[in-house]
Amino acid sequence: MADAQAAMLTARERLATLGWIPLRSEYFHHVAPPAADVWIGDGAVSPARALAATDGWTIEPLGSGVQGRVDIERLDATEDDARRALFEGTREPDMSDADRFAWAHQAVCRRGLRLRVGQGTGDVVQLVLHRSAQAALEAPTLVIDVAAGVHCVLVETHERAADAEAVVQNLRIDARLGAGARLQHLRVVAPQPGDRIAHLIYASIGQGACYEEALIASGAQYHLQRTELDLSAPESTGRVGGALFAAGNVLDQQVEAFHRNIKTCSEVESLMLAQGRARGVINAMCRIAQGSDEAWARQRLSGIPTGGNPKLVLRPHLEICHDNVEAVHGATWGSLPEDAMFYARQRGLDERTARALIVKGLMTALLTHSLGDADLIESLGVAGRLEATVAAYLDVAK
């Protein structure tokens, strides 16, 4: 049996042995994911099965300036050498509850994209990466290697037509940052109501490197966004911000930061709006290991119910095994600022327009903080992307 096919079967067998995510899982206690068979399909893994003509990834440069080099590999994960090249150096799944999705991904993954960004210190690379679903059930892979000292700006979008058929998508992203590298990662994920989506992002951050993720996401039949920050190198930094919208559906954001060295830094700041019978959860977990001297961690989670009877859960969590650290967390419930609504209405805006303006302002400030650059937020067109997402969210309330 070919190695690639054996790997797919082994992952399926491992998942069967471990069982699917237990109902009382710490990670999925408030929003249970669909059963395993939704993510792995009928079990057929034969390489003879026809692959789509394209892998679904579209890559374009952002801006017109001079950029560093980007090596692009589009890899067929049903072929032995290509599969090894795709997953080389990436994180191996373990037996944790969350990694059930990783095993399901390995059982189904048939295509992947690997980007090697920049060649050395001083390179600047700006890219737009768009994903189009290629099948009703798919498990795409994206691996991003950012060379030491390189500054990369990546806009990743997942936006589908309103009349598109529902999909099941289990996406894995491995971001690997060399020493002193910086990756500013804007992600826009706008599934259709019938989609079932699981995106798992693993960020391995080198010494003095910085990974910054700004997420704009809306709900679906099931929607999981999970980011793991591996802060094993000294002075590594991971920052995640989420502008989240659940309108009568499901959205679960999980961010887990692992501090394992000195002067590491993690920050999570997310705001979720929910309405109708939505189920929205934000889980922020930070684990600071022994020896993580001068580690710094901050979690700020906020939720605003805007109508109906949504279930909205905010769960900051700190696990600290070292003394000389600074760590704070908080969770805040509330409503849209009444004074801002009053002033907006006084200027002749109708209630819907006023709400949209205020929400857009709140979310823009959050994402600007996540990426640490107001000028970049403007150049990436975040205002327009937020405006479309807010409009779609408010339209559900009509």
C-alpha cells in the first residue's frame, strides 16, 4: 500500500480508536460539533478517485511595490512524496479533544498549498489568498513558512455566493515563523448558513517573532475557528483578535496560547454579536509553563446580544505555573453604547444605520489593535469588509 494512502487509513483508524469528541469536553462543552462521519465521509481513500482540476487557492500580490520572493508548491496529498513535502515540519496531532479534527483532516486531505515566504531579513511580502470550496466535503491544507526577519502581510478570504451548495470544510493552517519574522494575518470567513466549517490554525513562532491574526467571521450551521499559539521560543509574541457575528446560527472561537520560554507574550481580544437563537462561544486559554520568566498574557472577551434569545458564552482561562509573570483576563457583557446611539440618531441617522456605524467602529478598533497598525487596516480594505459583514448580520434581524 502506498504511504499516502496508508497515512489516510491510519488517521481514520486512530480516530475510530480515540472516539469522537466527548459531550463533556472542556473545549466543546457549550457547542458540540457534528459527529465524526460528517468530517470523514464514506471512508474511500483510493488515489484513483478523481481530484478537482484546481486546488481551490487563488494567490495574488497585494499592492504594487517591490516584494520579496514567494515559492509556491501545490501538492497532491495522495502522492507519497508530495504528502511528505506538504506536512514536513508541521505539528503532529495528539490525543486531545480538539485534535480529533486534525485526525479527521489527515484522513480526508487530498490537496495542499505550501508557501515559502521571503529569503531573509528585510524582505516585505504582501499577499491575498482566496479559497473556493472544491467539493461538498473537503480538508484543504495551507502551510506558510515565513523566513527569519521577513515581514509578511497575508489577507486570507473564504467568501461564498449566497446560492452556493452547502459544504463541509475542515481546514488546517500551519504558520511557521523564523526568528524575528512578523506575520500580520487578516482572515475573513463568511460561510453560508448551511455550511459546517472547522478551521484550525497552528502558529509556531520563532525567537523574537510575532504572529498577529485579525479574524472577521460569521456563523453557520456549525462554525469553529481555533488558533493555537506555540510560544516555545524566547521573546515570541502571538496576538489574536476576533470580530464575530452569530445571527441565529453557531460560531465557536477558541484561542489557546502555550508559553514555554522567557519574555513570551500573548493577547486575545474578541467581540461577538449574537441574535435570534444563535449559539456563540469564545474560549481563550493561556497556559504558562515553569521557567517562562517575564511572560505576559492578556485576555479580553466581550459579548453583545442584539435581539432574540441567543446563547452567548465567554470563557477566559489562565493556567499559570510560574511566579514572575503578568497575566490578566476579563469577560464583559453589554449592549451597544446608548450615548453613541443617541448622538447618531440626533444627526438624522435611522436606527439600523446608526447600529451599523457603531458596530463597525467597535470592530475596526479591535482589529486595528490586533494587527497593531491603523494604516495597514485602511490599506487592506477592512472597513469595506466589515461593512458587508455587519450589513448581512443586521439584515437577518429584519
